[in-house]
Amino acid sequence: QVQLVESGGGLVQAGGSLRLSCMISGRTISRYPMGWFRQAPGKEREFVTAISRLGGITYSADSVKGRFTISRDNAKNTLYLQMNTLKPEDTAVYYCAASDGLSGHSYYTTLDDYHWWGQGTQVTVSS
């Protein structure tokens, strides 16, 4: 059983930075393409960014390109999301997710492609 636990959320002023972490247990992380999603109040969960198994390929939503960076340390079984130049519209619960990758893609951008989810961590950006 794969378990994911996010940490690092909090309250930050606009223009500030946060780094989220996602620790994976149960299996070796390098098996899985992984991603970050977020869900703001009253909105659907949306894709933020994704990374391939070994970290060589990443892809991000236009709304966070140039501000957010996804990375992974497979030796530590940990996924990261570095968020810079935060905006109030980045306020949301952030979720990490892992895909079994069986369809063969390097990364995935839709919710249905992910099979395991963390419980989420709140990020609040004040103006």
C-alpha cells in the first residue's frame, strides 16, 4: 500500500515563498510518476505540476510556470514543490499524488491518471 503525507503548508504574504514536501511510504518512489494538484474553496481540484520517475522531465500548468518548481529525491522517498512569488489566487489545499505509470507516459496531468493521494496541506496567501 502506498501512502503519501504532505507537509510545509502555511500562511504567507503575497510575493513570499513556501516549500511543500510529500513523503511516500510503502513502495520505492522511483517507480512512480508524481504530481501536485490543488483545490481552492468552491472549485474543482486542478493540476499544478508533474514529474517523471527519475525527475528528468517536468511539466507545469501555465498559471504556475516560472514560479513553482517540482523536484524529487528518490533516495529520500520525497517529492517537493518549491513555490515562489506566491499570489492570493494560489490559496488552496495542495495534494501530492502518485501514478502507477502503467500507460507508459513520462508524466500525467489529469486526476484519473493518479492512483494514490495525500491528505492535503493548506496554503494561504494573504494580499
